Amino acid sequence: MLFDRVKSLDDILATAEKKSLHRSLGALQLTMLGIGAIIGTGIFVLTAAAAQKAGPGMMYSFVIAGFVCAVAALCYSELVAMAPVSGSAYTYTYAVMGELLAWTVGWALVLEYAVAASAVCVGWSGYVMGLVQKATGFALPELLSRGPSWSMNGFMPTVDFTHGIVNVPAIVVALVITLLLVKGTSESAKVNAVLVAVKVTALSAFIVITLPLINGENFTPMLPNGWLGTQGSGVGVVGAAASIFFAYVGFDAVSTAAEETKDPQRNVPIGLIGSLGICTVFYMLVAAGVVGSVGAQPITSAAGAVLSPDSAEFVARCAELTAQGNAPIVCSHEALAEVLSKLHYEQVSKLVGLAASIALPSVILMMIYGQTRIFFVMARDGLLPEKLADIHPEWKTPWLMTIVTGIFVAIAAAFFPVGQLADISNSGTLFAFFMVSIAVLVLRKTDPNRHRPFKTPMVWVVAPIAAAGTLFLFFSLPTVAQLVLPIWGSIGLVIYFLYSRKHSHVGKALAGK
């Protein structure tokens, strides 16, 4: 039977006790970790891509994406309070729906965490190179500071190296963060707290400057590309919501730290919901500042067609407008700093660019952190080589897993543009969120008497809304991003049946022993 291997919550907790991670994180640290994971490339960089897809209507996109995340966070909170161990959606699916589906979720989470980390590396590269150019006049050749453009010709990918070959700065930051994580969780959390303070300060300064300068005319037309755009194009308000969803991804990384948290039943829900609420307020104010102060209308082709922000034609059109000296904000690789420059706040623009360059690595840190903890649990369950779950005797971290993940992140960051990485990451995230929303309902039926330190309110309304919302956003992604998930999942299934199923501890009746 394919679905007969279910690892009960009791067995999961027993396994965690035998080979556990050190508990050192409190509610404040978790909230800061959540904010550190959430606020990043999504708001600092992808605001421009969202404006190209939806124009001023991206305000609605932030609301839609934030709402889906909020209902998903309520589902996460119930499960993580019941099972405060590493593994996130993978662990919960294992306990409720069995090993095969748990493997598919864990494999999909690679698209969430590792690919998201790569996207942030690319976003950081844009900001830091812009900052260096403003400060010194030096500009790294474009061929070495951005990856190639990718597109689909039918079902065949095509690559355009005209404007970029490899993103060297993105590789560097990925490897530096990996080394930091190898050194230890507590140290990483302390560094993260400082970086979060820098990010929040930068966004606050942006809001204070831009909100008084809002011009109502910049919100017209509000929906230049409509609500839905064309099927598979990823444009329109909903298409932008599916992409800007990336700006909220990261709150669930808090759940991957459950096994390293003191009093997780109380502190993890606080970290999840608190970080999401704080970030949502910031996002709405920043988006209003961008649209209202300088405008956010999308650019089109000569024929008037809407251009995808990651297409070679869009890159060429932006290069043309930049050469003319009138490139709109949708073309920017450093959107918030560019807005301030357009408003003639050059010094503040440089400071915001500096803040992004300093603080975006905190998001990379949390994404690689989350990925390694999920792989750690999968290896601990025997689904991946157990050697990868080895804890370093001095640093107390899964060091081998961290290094492998860091190398993967660096490679993806080197050769893919930020928008496409974000969309691919979203496909894995939305699948994981869908499975969590289903798991909450299933567990309410199969184990109704289990103690639930946190209960999802109105679960039979909230969880179905979360499931429907994730599906809706998934099918609003560009076709390329939609196709990546089943292809990636198929590769994962091959690995599962060739290796993981044979070495599974549950399969060997070793769970909890």
C-alpha cells in the first residue's frame, strides 16, 4: 500500500527527543526570525515586478496574498503547537496523510526555501551593485552581475545571454551566509536581530518620506492590466498577488525552528502570527508610498502588449528607456532606493540601498536555515542519507546539510532572474500550504481528543478558505512556474522509490524505537 506508512505524532515526538536540537529561542527571537524571513526581496525588489504586472492595483495584490497567508498561518499554528519539532509541513503531513505525501511536501519545500534563498541572493546583488555604483562610480559588467533571461518556446526553455551570464555577487552572499549558519543557530539569531532592526528602520524612513508626497492621480488607472490578465501570463492583480505572495513567504520558517524553541506551544504561534501581522502593515504602507509618490504604471511593447517582467523583451525595453533617461520604477532592480532617488532624496536613497544590502542577507539566512531543518528531519526519518543529519560536535548544527543546501542556492542564484525564482518558489510554497490546511481538518477527525495548545478558530471555515486560496494563487502563476512543480515532484518520486522507501525508518518499523 502506498499510503499505509503514517508516523504518528507520538512517534514523531519520541524520535525528536532521541536526536534533538538545542532549545534556545524565545517568542521575541522567533518573531524577529519571522520578520527577518518575511521582509526582504519581496518588498525591496519585487515591488517593481508587481507594478509591471498590476500597476497601482498591486495594492490589492498585497491584500490578497496577505489574506491567504493569514489563514494558512492559523492552520500552521495549530499543528506546530501540537508537534513542536523541526520539519514544518513535511512533519505534519507525515503524521496525518502518510510517508508518500510527506515526501512530496518535503521535496516541494526545496522550491520554497532553497529557491527563495536564491531569489533573495539575486535581489541583494541588485541593491549592492547599485549602491557601489552610486558611491564609487564602479559598475561590475552586466554579464557578471546578472544571470541570463529564461523563457519558454512551447515546452522548451530558451536562454538569452544578451544581458547577463552569471551573477557573481549572488554567489558570494549565498556562500557567506552558509558559513554563518554552519557556525550555529544562536549566533545566527543574534545577527538576524540586528539585521531586522536595520530593515525596519529603512522601511520606516521610506514610509515617512513618501506618504506625505502621495498624488492621487498616480492611482489612475488603478487596474491597467485588469484583475486576471490572460491565462498563464501571470499578469493582472491576481497574477501579481501570486508573485508578491513571495513577499510574505518566510513566516512558516518560524515553524521549522520549533524544535529549537523554549515553550514552543506558546512561543511558535506568537512568532508566526506576530511576524505576519507586523509585516503586513509595513507592506501596505510601502506599496502606497511607491504608487502614490512616483507612479507605478506598467510598460508595454511597441504593439501595446503587456510584457512579463522577466522576459527578454521587457529587459530590452527597460534598457532602451534607461538610455533615454526616463526608465519607470517597474524597470528598477532596487525599487525603494530608486523611488527615493526620483524624489531627489539622494542621501536617503543611498542609506536605504545600504540597509537593503546589509539586511537582505537575514532573509537568505532564514531560508537556508529552514531548508536545512526540513532536510535534517527527513534524514532523521531515513528518507535521506542519515549521514546528512550529523550534528557538528562543537557548533551543534547539521553542518553537512547546510553546506549542501548553500551550494545549491548559490548555483540557482547565479543563473536565474529574481522574478522567475520567486514564482518557482511560490509554486512549492503554495503546495505546502495547501497540504497543511488539509492536514488540520484530517487530524481534527482522526484524532479529535489530542491536546491542542492552540486551536485554529472556525477551522471548518478557515482551513477550506486557505486550501482554496492557495490553489487559486497557484493557477494564477505564470505557466513556467506551474510546470516546475510537477516536473520537480516527478524527480522526487523517482528518488523516493529508488532510495527513500527502502531506507525509511517507518518502513523498517524503527519509528520511536
